Amino acid sequence: MSGGVLVAYGTTNGSTAQIAETVAEVLNKAGLQAWARPAASVASVADYDAVVVGGGLYAGRWQRHARRFVRRHRRALATKPLWLFSSGPLDASASEKDIPPVPGVRRAMTRLGARGHVTFGGCLVEGAEGRIAKMIVRNGKGGDFRDFARIEEWAQGIADELTRE
């Protein structure tokens, strides 16, 4: 792979960025070149051989920068190996069972021929931005539910698939 792998993400409070950075680290350790970038900062995907896109879930929708990224680059994404991930449940459910993509992400998967999707647990802690996020934390319903071993395992699966091609 000469162009490497873009791991683009949409995040509001940074936890999805940390997931994307972990995915990129695993891909790099597997011998691929990978970069984690905020979705809003990516002007083109043309120079990448494969793309992973992640978005935090808010009220049943992907974070707006992830949605816009997929819409803006849809033609190019449809021609590349593509994986999607979501982060969001503020409980252990994402580690206990497979959570299907929300409807908007499911539609994007179908339209773009994505090879896979996974939902990881989310993270909402003290200092979170937004009125609703602050209320969730204040009411004791926040926390860090990301399972980094599961994230690394999923990313390794992508690396294995890309290195076999």
C-alpha cells in the first residue's frame, strides 16, 4: 500500500479521537502507514488506499463532522476499502454484544460498500462540552466505557485484511 490508510473521525469531546488514534497505531504497528485526522480537516481522500471513518453517537446520530465527511467524499469512498465505527453507549453494552449501526450509518455502509462496522462504548467525563453532556455527567450517568483491547482487535482485523490484498 503506497498511499496508506486514513482514519477520519468526528468527535465532540475527544473520546472518538482517542479511538481513531488507537486504530491508526495498530495499523502502523502492522506495517501499514496510517494517520488519524479530524474528519473536518480532510480535504481529499484521493491519496489514501483505504479509509476508516468513526463518529461519536449523539441522540442516535453520528457526530456531524463524520456525517459530513462521508457525504462530501462519498464518490471516492465508494472506490476504496472502507470500514466504519461508532462510539457512544455509556454503559457496558458495546462490550457485551454486537450493536448494529444506527440507521444513517447503515445507509452509508450500503451506499458505499463498507466492509464492516462496529460500535464501541463511549466516554463522557467531567469537563464534557454541551448542556446535555454536562447534565449526563452531573447525574452520574457518564464514565469511560471504551474497551481498548476490543478496539485493537478490530483494528488488527483491518490490518490483516489489508496486508492480504
